[in-house]
Amino acid sequence: MNDLAVRAAEAGDIEAAAALGLARPYTAKWSARELAYELDRLDSVFLVGEGGGALLGYALARVVERDCRLLDLAAATDGGGRGRALMAALTSAARSRGCVKISLEVSAANERALAFYAKAGALVVGRRPKFYNDGSDAVLMDLDIS
């Protein structure tokens, strides 16, 4: 069962979020400095999930008009419902800011993430061939949250 309490990120979360991102495959590998910058952006949605006194995940997105663009999502472990809890909290935050969809891109090599977002209801809307350094395509997906 999910043991995650999701809340808005704070300055004290930055180092742990950066370390988590570096430790997980397929994350955007944001530096602590880059994550700290997101705290002050009015268009940023930066959520963290914690449990047992530790940071166990985060979601980072930007709001552009009525679109919430997911920049990164990471959970400390797979399969415990933490990603779903972060995505649900992000969806709620995006709706509260007037968004009608969440847009994202994911590496075609990241089958787990593709399945995760598809299960959440996201649909493939395009591809960017050989977008990533490993030569994999970027799969563009949209999740209707209206």
C-alpha cells in the first residue's frame, strides 16, 4: 500500500530530490540548483512525496496556459503506488490552475514509464525520432484532465 504524503516542495527538499533524481534511471537529472530555481517560478508545480521522514518521490511540471507540462517524475522505488500518488496530486494541482491536460514526453526505451502513463490514461500524440543521447525516440503523450 502507498505510504506517501504529497505536498508542495520546500527549500529543505532540494538536495534529497536532486539525489533521488540522480539515483533513478530515466529521470531528467536536475541539479539541486535547477530544482531550487523551480521553487520561485510562478508557473512551476513542484511536489514531493514523503514517508517515514524521507523524501520518496517528486513531480515537477510547468503550467503553460491550460497545459501542464510534466518535466520529471520520480519515485524511490517502483511498484508501491508512489508514482500513482504523485501523478494524482499533480493532476489535482494542474486542475486547480485551470489546466485541461498534462503533456509529457518519455523515452521509447522506458517501457515501464510508457505503460505507467498509458494506464493513467495518457495517449500517444507524436514522436521525436532519435531524440535522446542513446538514440531512442521521445514519445509525446497527453493526458486529458478536463
